[in-house]
Amino acid sequence: MHLTRYSDYAMRVLLYLGARPERQCSIAEVAKAYGISQSHLMKVVSDLVQAGYVASVRGRTGGIRLGMPPERIVIGELVRRTEGSLALVDCANCLLAPGCGLACVLGEAMGAFLAVLDRHTLADVIARRPEALSRLVGEPFR
């Protein structure tokens, strides 16, 4: 299983904002912290705002912050939203599909993968390595 860059960036944005709950951040700040394209992050952040994961305030003093407590952001739900298709293989045009058992096995594997992600929230992920987040944001993480 390989997650897309889109999902990776979405998780990075949420981790960054989760490490700075006391203030709004800019997309430029997040992009600079990770060394990634600001234009790529703008689309990701827009979708995260639409889903309610991120709150956005426009204007000179605006910025972005988490739109809900990190305890409510379930990693499995985020991955389902940010990944287009979670099918491991495309069986639609395969001649063996009607009699093949591989699709069932791969579906079971994907279900197990998502079940693990469903057991973890953003708060869980942040709590695992707070020192890494402190280095990322340049100040002690609370």
C-alpha cells in the first residue's frame, strides 16, 4: 500500500497545526517547514477546510488552524477522504475477475489496513513523538 502525496501533505498539515494549537499558521509557513510547494498545499488545505478538519480565516491577520480537536480527527477517515480509490488493483478489465479470489484477499487486506488507521486519531499520532513536532515548529510542544 502506498499513499498518495496528497494524503501525505494532508497529514503533514494537520500535524503541523496540531503542534501549534494556540495560534493560526499560514500555508507559507507550513510549506516552508516541510520544504514543499505552497501551491500544492493550497489545494490540500482547501479540501481540509471543506471537510472541517481545518478552519481558515482570510485577511491580513488570517491563517489556518485545526477545525476540530485532534481527538476527533480519525486517521482512517482522513485517508479515505484524501485517497481517490483504495482499490489495490483494478479488476474491472481483467478476464479472470469473475472467478478470481485475489480481489477478495486484497479487499480483506485493505480492510485490515483501514481498521488499524481507524483506531488512531491525530492526538494519538502527536503524542507518539512530541519531540519531533517541537523540532518542526521550533518551540517546545505542549
